[in-house]
Amino acid sequence: MAMTTSREDEKYILYGGPDPVELLQDESLGAMIVKELKNFPNNIGLIDPEVEVQLTYQQILEKSMQVARGLTQLGITKLDNVAIISENCLEYCFAMFGSIFAAAPLALLNPAYVEGELQHAINLSQPKIIFVSPNVLEKIVGVIRKIKLNVKIVLFGDHPNIHTYPEVTKFSKLIEQSSPTSNNLPEPVDVNSHVAFIVLSSGTTGLPKGVQLTHLNIMTTVAHSKEASKILELPDQLVALAATPLYHVVAGVGLINMITNNCRCILMPKFDVHLFLNSIQKYKVNLMTVVPPLMVFLAKHPIVDNYDLSSLMTLICGAAPLSKEIEDQVRERLDIAFIRQGYGMSETTLGVLMQTGFENKAGCVGKVRLGQWVKVIDPETGKILGPNERGELCFKGSLIMKGYVGKEHAIDQDGWLHTGDIGYYDEDEDFFIVDRIKELIKYKGFQVPPAELEAVLLKHPKVKDAAVIGIPDERVGELAMAFIVKEEDQDVTGDEIVKFIAEQMSPQKQLHGGARFIDAIPKTSTGKILRRELRELVKTTRSKL
């Protein structure tokens, strides 16, 4: 909702101060990455701890440039989209950087997606080339053939059935056939408008939306990191651990941040407790970006005491709220002084609010970052609210996405992104998140939209009505629980409902909280589900146990 802003209201629009403009002079994100890789050619940049392969910045640059040339030889231009559907691996990084060098907008898609989710994601991103891992090859080929999309698939590694798929070529072949050309790589672009990444963000309407992040969006996060490092006493080369999947914006953009800030990055192919802890110990990791379930693990699991984690200096926690109790437990157990929380979403590239100091207030997610504006508004009237008044958080600035694929109106006419999250700021301009309008369930840092699960549940022949809520769980954040109204004279069990969802949805979208039966779903007069009443019902039931 747009409304006229008075001078009196404008004083409640907070500004984080100007971006470090001197760090944003490159003609593309690719040019910025190449420049930084050339600054430290002999430093180790990427490590695969599973196979113990280490690559220098020079090797990363050469491999990624080979990918860029291979893409251009296949006819890919800055007008063509590319996608990656794979678990973490070194080839993923080369494909990511190579696509950026070629200025081809890159969609980062979840390899755990099942057929229907993949169809939607691929139809949304319309890639000309898809990089895939062996684990997902057959699934991807099946979807591509079903939707009759003319696309080339590039396979990381090998697969026994590759010869039966004419649309598939090996990544190694793409690299081998890449020859130096006179092409201007990295490709220059209009950094303000040209899309670097397309990442999928779960919405409340069910199907994920394609968030378009520009070259400037990501270059800005790099500039912010460089600015922040100036005031910290850091070792010659930070060692960072990437423990989350690269298709997630925190990890994908985070990797670029690390590589462009002279970090040695340990890239975990998948999460394994022993590999995780051993990597910290063996490579003397200083910095990690984590999600609350991982903080709970570090705070409470007895196995943590078997490893030397004394090298850890900084933990940055995002994707869901972190309790002060868990933060303090981790700080005390691992003797870490610097634990930072932030607030962000795919649509804000990374954290748009971030803690800065060593001591932070309980529940605080920080102050507004450089180059960004924030206001808190009344969701009903659009009126700008002052300190300690709760309302919807709205942002604009250099970190805010270009828009959703096919839905450029996602940003309002005055340039504001409406987050759907309820929060407030205090007299010190520290922000606190208190609720969500959009009702997303946060499971292990993933966003699970209740509406998507409800739409699937309503396809069950024995289900008359359904509602899904998130119930708190210290280990993973929230568990999706379904409330089911049965069709008359039909018998169905909770296990049947859970299995029905399990067969159709990816792992994070399961009914991990189970299914319960109810006579009617509480709703408003306009049909909106009253999820708060369902949460109260869960609390009441538990209190009686």
C-alpha cells in the first residue's frame, strides 16, 4: 500500500549510511571476482575436506574461466539463463563463477526437489544449460523430456547411463573443449539491472517465486564485507567453513563473499557431523555462517567436546531466530567472543539487518546495514511507525532484489520491499523480529510455505479441509504439523497423511510434526485460516499432558 509520507513520518525512516562506493567501481560482478582472485593467486581458496583436494585462487580462476569460455562456445550469451542442480562440490563453484563471468543469469536450484517442484523451478528459470550431479541426472532428464524443453545438460562426474542420454555432456568435456577466444570475459553488464542469480523463495501462495538478484546486489555484499574487515584484527587469511547447500542464498552468495575477501573456504559436500567437526579442527576454521539448529548442536551435543574447535573466532547466525540461551551456551562452551545474528531473506541478498558489536541485546537482530533504508509500517494503513511500535518491516537500497521472475511489481511504486515480517526498533535503532505475516515455517533454515502443503493435502480423496502450522522445536526451528478435517464417512490415519506428503514433497517440506484430526479448521469470515488458534490448541493440548 502506498501512501503520502509527511515530513513528520520521514524522521522514522532509518538509513544505514552510504555504501562504500569506492569498492563498487567494477563493470560486473565477474570483473570484481577476477580482480580479487588475481590479487592472491597462490593462496589456497577452496578445499574439499572429503577428498582433501586443495585449490589455489589461480586454479579456481583458470577452471572457472574455462567454464565461461565453454558456455560462450555453446552459444550462451548474457541473455540466456543457466541453472545448477547439484549437491556441493568443487565443480559447482567453477560452474557458478563461469556463469557469472559469461554474465548468464544463474538459477540455483535444490537437488532434493521432486518432479513437480523441478518442473515449476525449470519452467520459471528457463535455462538453456543445466549443470547437474550424478545423483539427480535421471530425475532431471525425466523432467526435461516431460516438459519438452530444449536444454543441454552438463554432468559433474560420471554416470553409468550417460550414453543413453543424448542431451547430456560431461563437465570434463566442456572444460577440455574450451579454448582461448577473443571474447571479452568477464562480460561487462549494467550492474544495476543485470541479473546474476535466480534463487527460489517460498511464498504464501504455494509455489516458490524466482528472486532476481543483480550484479550490484551481490557486489554490495562483497563491499560490505571488505568494509567490515577493516575494523577487525584478522589473520592474513581467514579460514571459513561452508556447511550449508550452495543453492541456498546464504551459502551461494556467501561463497562469493569468502572468495572475494581472501578466505580459504572449506566446502562440505554434504553435512556429516564428524566431517564438520574434523574440518574445523584440521583446517583451523575461523569463521562460519550457521543456522540455529547447528548452534543447538554446538551448544548441547556431547561429541563436540571430542574436537579442538579453539580456532573459531566468529559465528554468523541467520535464517531463523536464535535464542539468547543457546547463543550464550555456545559462547561459553567454545569460548567464542563474536557471535552475530542478522535478519535477511532471499529478496534482500543477505542480511539487511546485522549485529555489529560483541555484546548484543537478547532477541536483537541488529541495525540497518550500509546503503539501506528501513521503515516500520502499520500493515493496515501504511502509516510509518516510530520506536517501539510493532509493524511490517519494509526495506529499499542496494541489497534489495530486482523483483520476482515475471512479477516486476513485487517492489512498491516508491521502491520499498514489503517483507511480511513484523518487528520494531528501540531507541538505539536496534531491531527485533516478533512475528510473521506470511506464516512461513522455518525448518533447518529452510522456508516451508503452509499453503503449498495444504494444496497437496486437499488432493487426498479422504481430506475435506486442511491447515498446516509450524510448531517450535529446539533442534530444527519448527516442525510442520497438519490439521485435517476428514471427508464424511471416511477413515484415514495420521500416518497415511504423513506418508502422502512424503511421497510428493522434498525432505524439508515433510510433516515432521505429524498430523492431527479436527472437526473444522478455524477461519475468518473471508476464509483466512486462523493459525494462531491452531497454535493455541497445540499449546493447550501439550499443557494437559
